Amino acid sequence: MKIGKHDIDGKACIMGVLNVTPDSFSDGGAYTSVEKALAQAEKMIAEGAKIIDVGGESTRPGYTFVEVQEEINRVVPVIKALKEKFDVLVSIDTYKTETARAALEAGADILNDVWAGLYDGQMLALAAEKNVPIILMHNQEEEKYNDITKEVCDFLTERAQAALDAGVARENIWIDPGFGFAKNESQNIELLQGLDAVCQLGYPVLFGISRKRTVDYLLGGGTLATDRDMGTAALSAWAIAKGCQIVRVHNVDVNRDIVKVISQLV
């Protein structure tokens, strides 16, 4: 599998989540120092993560907006330290172009934008300028759909075309159906069931549902975020079987063998 200029063994791989935020829904405040972030990254890499996704602002429901300079102050030292210490791909989880540019200058390899370039209108141009992969995620303001799978596919097709029009190389475009973003539990499940349609759009697909409320719902409700890892792993297997190529998870170890086995069968 190829991510931009980077070759990765196998048909699917794991992206490890590294939140350097005080208010992440899953592990807020656990990795806010460079030392703690590096220790967690080292653990995820040892367990099999091929990409470390660094985020400086929580995007959970009801999150607190973080100003650009604060976000940069959170992510840039961590990215620099990661690239100095480890031979690993690093993605920057941000929808702000100024933060993304600073992250790329610090050594990040991939842009991961939950607003698919729509927030400030400059992210696609940055991806084209720097010739780096960009992950375009489905997102919108309200949980209103007539046919969620079709509408998600239409949105992602439109944003991928916008990226092409902005000069992003086709091989640098990845898509993400955006589980949990402007979607209730029944909508998330319907989209899960229609995931193969997303995977047939012609772009590599990132799957990110780790520890989210949909996992809790499928487990029967009342679980802590950290108790949802086996449920997450089950959905990782589902996603890869449907055609996804990257699974974004908090617990790499639980997902590793599942990803390795399933990716050899599809």
C-alpha cells in the first residue's frame, strides 16, 4: 500500500491516535507533555502503528475551540520530537490551514482534515503546494439526511474533485466517512452497513470510529470509552472487509492482529 510517496506493507494499516489535548473524550490530558506523548507514540509504534495522528484540539461533541497559536504550541513540539526519535509517518489532525502548515514544517507527512478543506478554504491549496496526502472527512452542521450513504458518498466525491481542481495529486487524496460527526447512532449504523459504497468511490478510505458512542451503543450502552476497544476492533475488521485501508484507533495492540489477519483475506 502506498501513502503519497510512502510504501507500507500490507493492504491495511493502523493509525494510532495521539491527542495532545486536555479535553479529548477518551484520554484528555494524558499526553499533554512532550515526554508523555513520545512515550505513548513509542508504545503504539511498538504495537504496530504505521501512522501517528497528532491532534491539538478535541473534536468531540461540545468541544472547546482552540485558537491557532495555542494549537500550534501543542502539536509542533510533539511532531518535531516524533520525527527526530522515530521513523514513522505523522499526520496532523486539524482543519486550520495555519496549524497544518506549521505541522508540515515541523515534519508532519499527512494532513487529516475533519472539514475536508471547507473551514478556511486554504487547506487543499496547501496539500497541493506541499505535495502531501490529505484525508478529506465527511462533515456537516446537522444530523439531517434522506439517504445517508448516498449523501456521504456525494459529499466525498465533490470534495475529492475540489482537491483535484486545487492541484492535489490523485494518489494524495484519501477519504473518511466521518463516523460520529453530525450523525446519530442509527445514521452511523446505516452508514456502517453501506460502507462498501464509500470504498467503491475510487479513493483509499480511512475508518475512524474508535471508542465513539456508536461502539457504546452496539455494546449495549453504559460503557466507559476505554472499555470499547474490543468493540472497536470488531468494527475495524468489518471496515477492512468492506475495503477500508487505514483504521484510526486508540488501542493499537487490540487491533493489530485483527488488521493483519483480515487484510490478508480481502
